[in-house]
Amino acid sequence: MTEYPTSIGTSDAESITLLGHDLASEMMGKVSFGELAFWLAALRRPSAAELSVFEAVLVALADHGFTPSAIAARLTLTGAPESLQGALAAGLLGGGSRYLGVTEDCGKFLAAALAAHEGPLPTDEADWDELAARAITAQKAAGRLVPGLGHPIHKHGDPRTPVMFRIATDAGLLGPHLQLFAAIGRVHPPILGRTLPLNGAGVCGAALADLGFPPDLLRGFALLARTAGLLGHLAEEMRSPVGESIYRQTDESVRYVPPEG
Amino acid sequence: MTEYPTSIGTSDAESITLLGHDLASEMMGKVSFGELAFWLAALRRPSAAELSVFEAVLVALADHGFTPSAIAARLTLTGAPESLQGALAAGLLGGGSRYLGVTEDCGKFLAAALAAHEGPLPTDEADWDELAARAITAQKAAGRLVPGLGHPIHKHGDPRTPVMFRIATDAGLLGPHLQLFAAIGRVHPPILGRTLPLNGAGVCGAALADLGFPPDLLRGFALLARTAGLLGHLAEEMRSPVGESIYRQTDESVRYVPPEG
Amino acid sequence: MTEYPTSIGTSDAESITLLGHDLASEMMGKVSFGELAFWLAALRRPSAAELSVFEAVLVALADHGFTPSAIAARLTLTGAPESLQGALAAGLLGGGSRYLGVTEDCGKFLAAALAAHEGPLPTDEADWDELAARAITAQKAAGRLVPGLGHPIHKHGDPRTPVMFRIATDAGLLGPHLQLFAAIGRVHPPILGRTLPLNGAGVCGAALADLGFPPDLLRGFALLARTAGLLGHLAEEMRSPVGESIYRQTDESVRYVPPEG
Amino acid sequence: MTEYPTSIGTSDAESITLLGHDLASEMMGKVSFGELAFWLAALRRPSAAELSVFEAVLVALADHGFTPSAIAARLTLTGAPESLQGALAAGLLGGGSRYLGVTEDCGKFLAAALAAHEGPLPTDEADWDELAARAITAQKAAGRLVPGLGHPIHKHGDPRTPVMFRIATDAGLLGPHLQLFAAIGRVHPPILGRTLPLNGAGVCGAALADLGFPPDLLRGFALLARTAGLLGHLAEEMRSPVGESIYRQTDESVRYVPPEG
């Protein structure tokens, strides 16, 4: 008989165990939701410092207004008001490579650059800058963009970035991913020929990577954060619906074009 | 030109505003993720007491082991490992009327019973018991179950229920929905002919309703909580996959039966 | 050991069996896709007449332009271009009670009216009209709309309706659901005080019910039909994307409103 | 005012136009569902020969028994029986790179090999074999597998493959992708050091590419085909549910393992 090992939870008639602790007596009322989310994903309880960085990341990524994802969620509720889970799922499905991907791509890029570095990691800014310059140069030579650099709206600086650096510094958690990301911000202009801001989704990816999460999982935290934002949009859509109106407005702007040939 | 009013957020080149506050300087590092989730849905910041109840609900509902929802999420990751958002969405889609519905159904049942009550709400236990008895009797007469009563596994008492009552009491938030739910627990045995436990999903629905959330939205908080649980399952599935094995095991147990007739 | 009985398909090293037939030698090239879809759902092969009605229903329901569902699918592709399955899924999730539900609701309403009728079914138009009048009167008395009556755009007649009746008549498949639906079209004006068209989604529900499909499954055929339509939208979105533009247009029309109170 | 050009469909009070034709009078009853699906995606009506290949592909890909995707759809229906669209969406979400990806990956691999070939395409088998050998050798040198070669179950030959070649040959549609795929089947053993079957999902990808569909869209047809299969599974799940039992069986096989460290 195949067995499926898990470290998450079990339950029997008398108790529910989560992460090796009794849910009712040891978790409820004693662990915050953010703390539980970290613990479930990492299988270890975060320190207070780690939790402060983690919660700041979730808060930073929770919402960006009427994104394609939020609009899709609202339109889905318009068509299927009986299924809140469907509207939420539709919203999350738009959280792919193009929008939420930056958090993950940036974490992966930084992790790969650190992994490719031989010898001990830098201990001063100059050495970080050298490592950053090598990574940017290699990325440019491969014809690829540097994930986390640039933002379509916040062209002169993403307001979340300095705050996240400060929170991580205050927490004593300015790890190698964040330090390399900061160095990228310092050294990229001459290499790329223009000055770009370090964006907020990217700095969140760096911060999550410094918390020890594997790169493949980073998108998941952006999705968790976004779930709260989408729930806000859907609650608002229930109170004062605009989905029908977005649909009408869009449909009225459609122009029929005969297929070519 | 149609406009879409929103109270959630906006952004321009210099700033991101969330709920009327500057995201970077007033939210990040100052508001927990659970607090932000409440605020986004309610459009008002919770008090510390409200937040304690709200976070306890999210913790209580985050995970129940290998549920249909968690298994579906893992199997979806097996088939589409490149799309974490798809696996998460698939898991949420199982959070419908049968599993996560109890939280919502219980909140709705209690809200309807309170709305149907004429005159001021009870102030003592005897009056609550009378109101509860009327609601249960009417539900029974209509041939319907009382949502929140009974649990397939925790037949003699759901361990989350007394803890949630205590947390709400400590927070000074034992409102009419929770009081009616408690009364249902006291008076149902003679009416229904058997003694059933007040289940944990139900007490969470009552607590959320007492926090002022509309019944149609309650399922959403169960889904938010479950997102953290699903992320835990998917992180585990990435580390030590069992999806392929669940698939093989299930497929081997399939027996072909010719269609009838 | 639990076994899972299935009549759909099995495979071993040498062969793939679908519905009791060898997929490669007996199905591929010999059964159309529409025919297979009927067969999979009904577990019996349709006659040529049944197939003509079934395919006409799928064609009728495949697309309705830039619906909320099609817009959501396009926006999801904008955010997650790497996951066509996610965009398709997001589109289907909008196929709920409000849009695709009419097909199902109408089928259920007709089936319930037929089930409630005592004695043999009518054999002439006058008796069908009487049965229809009773069903409409009861629905009106309960304060509910008659599903399948009325259309937001085709106010003076849905062009699909007469064609579907003709196709079913030509196929010799004008069964009790379609006959009752036709009678509803004849008798409702004096009862409801206004003349409404029989809509195309409703007549499709009646036709599917006459083919013997259970009411709970009817929405599924609308979803299958819509999958082809959504694939058309997504193919077009890949060729000449408008998702980004819909997003920008919508986002520019957002107006921030401070939360009340 | 931004306009959204579309060649799919439009409607007004009197008519519904699909692909430039009147839906009611020119499409319903005159175009099969498979034909409409081709037309919607390609924006041109298929010839009878093209349709025969296209329908054979859809039939070949419709179902593979209790796949992760079918199991996820059934489990989702168990949890949310009110939302057939959610169960269908959950099933489709498992149709990603690992399962349905072969169709797309194979089409892309063949298209890239053809695009890389300089000069006119081969006209005899020997030249196709040479082109195939170069493509396989390059893929092997890059440390990558050849998509469409090998099958976990049909180790000695996928029964769908020769049938698809025959159907395409009979239709006069044995185009360059299929010819290259056939050559890969002939020449790979000495290069790869073992003999692998050409699998059915791969030959379907080659056939779709020969029909002129762009590689990025190929997964979409596998998803459309699978929608019919999933609907069959969900119809069966409604008649004789096994989702609850799969859940119980899986849950009973879970073994708690404390997190390491």
C-alpha cells in the first residue's frame, strides 16, 4: 500500500493537528494568519524579525487596483455570482509570468547569480557591485532583461522598494539576495545605458528568497497576497457592481473586421 | 464615459494608495496581512479585538489535511508544474457548497433567524434558547438540516468550537450570531432527537457574521484561509511529490464496467 | 481495496479502449467530435437525427462575442500568456448561473413541469397550452421568472429559436420539453401581461432535455460549446492582442471614492 | 476611444453573426461542432479533408481514463457540486506542460526544425531522414528529449499513431510536420541508442501543425478535446460518484512525518 507522507496536518475524532501542534489549543488565538502562512510553506515557525519582513511583502503585493486579474475576477462574478470560489480562481489565474512573475523571476535571477558565484559571498559594497555587474552583463549578453528592473508606471522609483529595504535592514535580514538586488540598482546604468528603478515586486522576490523560500515557490506568496486583494475587489463588486458596466463598455467598443484572405 | 468607482486603491507615478493610505509609508511594516485582509473586505480598519477574532477564524480554517481540494491542487501541479496559479485555483474551486459552504450556510442561517425575529434581541440565555428552538423547529419542518450542526469526523465535539467561543468572549465580541449558535447547541437535542456537535466551520461563520461581514462574503474568508493551506500543500508537493503516486494508485483501482443497456 | 467503476475508458500497453470500442481502429476517423462528446456524456451512441440536434445546439451556444467570459479569458492570457489552460479555465468560470445558466434553468423548469403533470402527456396543442399555462401561472405566483423567456438584446425574437425548432422537427425529435416550451411561447402573454421572446439558450436547454440528458448536466454542454468559442477568442488574442488595451481603458475609467463613514 | 477589432462575431437585436455568417440561417444545422471549432480558431472554413484530420485529432485526445486531470475534476465536483464550470475548469488546469504539453511541444519542435532547414523541403524519404537525423542529433547534444518520442504505457507502439498517419495520408494532408515526425520514427534508434514509439499526442501535434495552426495554439485543441472527456467523467461522477471514495482512500494512506530539523 502506497503511503503519502505529509508534515502539514492530521486529524482524528478528538483533535486537529497542524504542523505538529494542536490547532485549537496551540494555534488559534496564538498565531497570526501571516505567521501560519509562513509556517505552512516553510515548515518552520518564523522569528518575529522574519515575520515582519514576510508580512510587509504580503502587504506590498496585495493589490494594484484594477489589474487584468481584478477585472477578470469581477467579470467572472458577474457571470457566476453563485460561485465566489470561481471568481477568486479566475483572478488568480491571471497571476502568471507577466504580472506576478516578476517576484519569482527576480528571486530566480538573484539565486542563480549567487549560485554561479565562486568563493565566499562579498562582504563589502564594492564586491557586491562587481558581482552585480557580472550578472547584468551576462544577462544583457544573452539578450534578456534583468527581472525586477523597471516599472511601467513608477518610472522614477517604486515607492515600495526603499521601504522594503529599510524593513529588512531593521529586522537584521538584509541577506545576499537583497544585497545583490541593491547592487544591481547601483551599477546597472552604465551597463544598460539607462537608469531604471528597482521595482516593488522584484524587491519582494529578493526579500522572500532571503527568508529561505525556494525560487519556484515565490509566485505562491504573490498569489496569497493577491487573494486578499481580490477578495476586497469581490466584496466591493457585491456592494456596488461594475462588472456589467465594464462588459457593456468593452462590448460597445468592439468593431467587426472580416478575416483576411 | 462610464466611470468605475472604487474605494480600494489607486496609483500614479510617485505613489500607491491603498484604502486611502499611502501603501509604502503607512501600510508596509505597520499593518499585518490579516489586518489588511479584513480592511480590504470591510473597508474599515479592524480594532485589535476584532482582529484577534478574525485571525483566529483564518487560522482555524486554513487546513484540513488531504481534503478533495488539497488533492486536486496537488494533482494539478503534477500535470502543469509550470503554473502554480493553476494548481492553487484548482484547489480553491473545490471550496464550494459541500466543504467550505458550511461557514457561509451557517452565517446565513443565523442571520436569517435573527432577521426573522421581531422585537429586540434576547438579553438572557433563556430567550436565546427560545429563539434557537423556533429556528431549529422551522428548519426541521422544512425538511432541511441545521447548518453548522454535526461533523463527519468530530462526532463528539469539534475542538475548534469552544476555543472560538472563548476568543470571541475574551475580545468582547460574543455577538448575536454566536449567541444564537451557542443556544442552538444547547437546545437542539430534544427537537432533532439526537445530540450533534457545533462544528468549527459553523462557529467561524457565526464569528465572521458578528464581525459585520455580509453572509454572501463569508465563503471568501474560508477561501483566503485555505489559500495559505493549499500553498503549504503545494510547497510540500514541490519538495516531495505524491501527486503522481495518488494518480497511479487511483488509476490502478479503476474497474471497467460496460454501460448498461 | 476500493474500486472505482467507470464506463468511459481504459488502456493497456497495446490498446486504448473508449466506451467499449477500440479508440484507434473503431473511433478515430469514424466518429465526429460532436458525436463522441454526446456518446461520452450519454454512454450511448447518438442516432444521426439526435446528432443533428445536438450539434446544432453546440453551434448555437459556441459564441456570443465579447461576453464577460470572453473578456476574462483574454485578460487572463494577458497576465499569464504561458498558460493557455488558465485562460480557458478563467473563461469557463464565468459560465455560471447568470449567463450559461439559462440553458440549464430552462431544462430544469420544463422537466419539473412535466414531472408534476399527472396522467399521460398532451397529444394536441390545446392540451400543451393548458399545461404551459398552469406552469407559468405557478411560477408567477411564486414570484419567479420563467427561464428561457426574454432576452436582453433580441427583444422581438431570438433568431436561433425558430431554427432549433425546425431542426428538431426535421429530426423527428420534437419531444415533450420542446413542445412545452413552444406552448409557453404561445400562452404566456395574457398571463404575464407582456410578450416575450423564447430565447436561444432556453430552446437549447429544451432540445438537450429531449435528447435525454439530465437537467444537472445541461450547463456542461453550454460549457463545451463555449470552449470552442473561447479558443477562437484566445487564438485571436494571440494574433492581435486587445487584453492590455481593455485593461488600460478600464483602469483609466476608475475613480477613487473614499469609503463611507 | 479605443476600439477592439474582432473577426469572430457580433449581434444586434435581429441577428447573430458568427465569422461573417448568419448564425441561425447559415451555421446551425449546416456546420458540425468540430467544423465550427476549426473555423473559429483558424478564421477559415476547413475543407472536408482538413476536417477529417482535425476531428480525428480531437477524438484521439479526448480521454485517457483516470488521469490527474480527470481525478481533479471529479474531486472538485465532490466539494462544489453546484458549480459544474468549476469542476471542468479544475480538470483543464491540469492540462499543462507535463500531460497535454506533448502535443504542443512536438508541434513546436517540428516547426523549429523545419524553420531551421535551409533551402527547399525534402521531396523523398532519404532527405527527410537526413533532416530528422540532424534535428535529433542537435536536440540530443543540447541534453533535451525529443518531444513525441516514447510513451509511459504504450512502450512498443502507440496504437493511435499509425491510424493518424493513415487518415492524414488518405486526406492528402501528409504535410512536412508529419513527414518529419515519421522520419524521426525511422532514424532515431541508432542516434539515441534505443527504439522509442512515436506517441499519439505527438502525432496529433504534427497533424495540427500541418493544418496550419500556430504552435502556441496547439495545446488549446488538446484542451478542447479534453473538455468532452472531462464532461464524460463529470456526467459519470453525477450518476455514480467516486470522488468521495478517492478522497477517503487517499486520506487513509496519509502518514504524518514531523518536519526535519
